[in-house]
Amino acid sequence: MSAVAIREMPATERPRERLRQHGAQALSAVELVAILFGSGGEGRSAIDLARDVLAASQGSLRRLASRPVASLTSVTGVGPARAVVVHAALELGRRMMAEQREQGRPMREARDVYDAYSMRMQDLPVEEFHIATLDAQHRLENDILVTRGILNSSLVHAREVFRQAIAENAYAVILIHNHPSGDPTPSPEDRVVTSQLVSAGKLLGIDVLDHIIVGRGRFTSFAESGILV
């Protein structure tokens, strides 16, 4: 049986028209993804494709966001262009949430840092290493992405970490990176990198207050764990 194309649906049931009339919040995740696709293919409607994409991630947008672009193309009818569109939309959602991390927000405890960064980082498919620069009142001044990829001492150089912090006269910094596995337990390499950066910060007169590892729904604070050395 051939799928019913969206254009063949009653106007009141088409996702775009429903969004115009009722707002995006009234649509299901399937309908929103269908709007991203625009059209179907291979005898299936955009809604059918959207349903298959979400089903492949157990209906979870979080799981969908963590899947590489290439893996989405395993769904019949979803090519690289559509997979990229889905990832772009999900990244916009992440960045919107990240904008809640306003400059001037106090970072007095590890939980403050985790709350500011978790929505953006906990579901990333690769590791990202950031530094948060702080003023003398421990308010966030800037977020700096240092590197993406496996965290190791050959990739994270003190000069890259502290260059912008020095330019901004930062009083202190907090190191933040994620573990795509969801487990925030520090690795031996995490400890080595942290020790090197803490030592470099002391030489430069910029305190490294903490290193937060973001996991899925949880985090590790080097300072609170007593391993910030």
C-alpha cells in the first residue's frame, strides 16, 4: 500500500499548517522532523520517514542527537542531506539551551558549572574541551572551545587553554569536558591533562578552580573529589 503524501492530507492535519495555526509546541516530534524533511521518498511520506528515524533511536531525541550523521542514513529514504538537516536542527536546540548560560552567571559550585553546560555537552558523540573564564567574583565571562576529539595531553596545550584567558585578564578558569560514554569517571589521561593545566595556571597567575567532567545526567568535579592537583 502506498503512503499517503502530506499534500493529500486534509489541510488541518498537515504538519506545516498545524504549526502555523497552533504553534510548534502543539506538534509531535514526528511531525516536527517531517517538516525538516519536507517530502518523503520511495513510496513513503515525510511523516513515515520521520517515524522511522525516531524509532531507530527508541523515540528519544537525546539518542537521536548522539548518533553520528552517517548512522542516520541507515534508515531507508534518509540520505546525507536529510541526516545533516536533522543534526543541524538538534544543534540549534542545544545552542538555544546554552544561551541560558548568560555572561555574569555566578559559578560558585561544581553544580553551577554542570547546570550551565550539561544540556549542551552531555549527549555529544565526541569529546569537547572547554574553559570557562571567570572574573574576581567567579562570574562567567566567556566560554572557550579549545578542542574536539579524544582528550589527551598532545591535543590540549596550555598555550591554547590560557591564550584567551590572558587576553581577557581572566581572574580564574574552570575546565570542562564531556565523556560521550555517559560515565564521568576521570581517566588517567584526564588526570594528567588536569595536573599540567593546574601547574601552567599557577605559573601564569590564573587559578584553575576546577575540572568538571560532564556525563549523562551526572558529573565529576576534580575539586570536590580532592584530585585537583
